[in-house]
Amino acid sequence: MTSTFPNISISTERLVLRPFDEDDVPALAEMMNDEQVVAWTDVRLPFTEDAARAWITEYAPAERASGRGLAFAVTEFLTQRLVGVIRLLRTNWHVRSTELSYVVAPWARGEGYASEAALATAQWLFGGQKFERIELRTAADNTASQQVAQKIGCISEGVLRGACIARTRTDDGRWIEVRTDYIVWSLLPEDLEGAGEPSGDSGFTTYSDWN
């Protein structure tokens, strides 16, 4: 039997992590076309609203249903504005491990939202979900992403040489692919003992089915 993640929302003092819905389409499309997101992810170019809608209504539910992963829309508690995305992927239910990735909208950077959302997700995974390992992979030159990993207590395990395809702009404005290294990080339940708490106590709320 395939294990799957439950329909859940996670709340902190500043954020709510919840399932995506179609109202998020415009904000998701805008976020994923940001230059920093394009540079460090494999998002398709251009990421249109049709692509965002297909990702929300088809791809993300299929990932959850198959047991491979889960996607959270990270929103501000007060404004309900879309701050970013937390994804769980390549989940191994036997080993109880998953890979975590994060994207933050350009207007929300520098506020600690990525680390707050990632830490709350990790606490949920290690708590009620009984996971034993979370893995993160950051491009060698993506220092902002590395700072998030360090802030939540991750341990650097090594380098996957030449394993990452990033993108950079040429002088004429075109995007080209460049090969770089991945830094591999891990987080185990005992590592959270030295990490800071997210802003406020996390709360979990079950959502109705969003497939």
C-alpha cells in the first residue's frame, strides 16, 4: 500500500502553510517567473498562468496521491498573501525520509519566512509523521538557500559534483544553462534540539480533500 501525506495546514505566528487552490494561480505564476527563482530552479520558461493552474490542479495532487511528495502554499497569516512554496519530494516511506525545497517571492525575502516555514514543516514531519530524515540540496552558489539550511539546524554532508543545472542570463538577455555542484544537507530529529523555534507555536489543521 502506498503511504500518502495527509491534507494538512501548518500555522506559525506569521505564516499559514496550506494546500494550493486555483486562487493562487496569478501569484504563483508571478513568483516563479522571478529571476532568482528561474536561476536556481528547473521551472519552465515562461511559467504562464496556464502552467501554474496545471501544476496546482494536476501535478501537485498527483504527487501527493502517489506518495511521492507534498506541496504547501506558504501565506502570510494576516494578509493571506502568497509568500512562497514548500515542497516535499522523492519521499521514501520505508526509510521515512523526504527531500525539502523552498521558494520565496521576491517581495518577501529577507524576512526569515523560508526558515520559519521549513522549520515548521520539519517539526511536523518529525512529530506526527514520524519521519527520520529530511534532505536538502542547494546549488553551490546559492548562498541564500544555504543560509536557510544552516538556520534550521541542517548538517552539511558533502558535495554532489556537477549534479545541478542552474541558469544565468547572457548579455543579450537569454537564459542559458550552467552546470554546478549540489551541496547536500540533512536534518534528523535530534538536530532540531539546537535549532530556533519558529515564530509562535505551530498548529496543525486538517483540510478537506484537495485532489
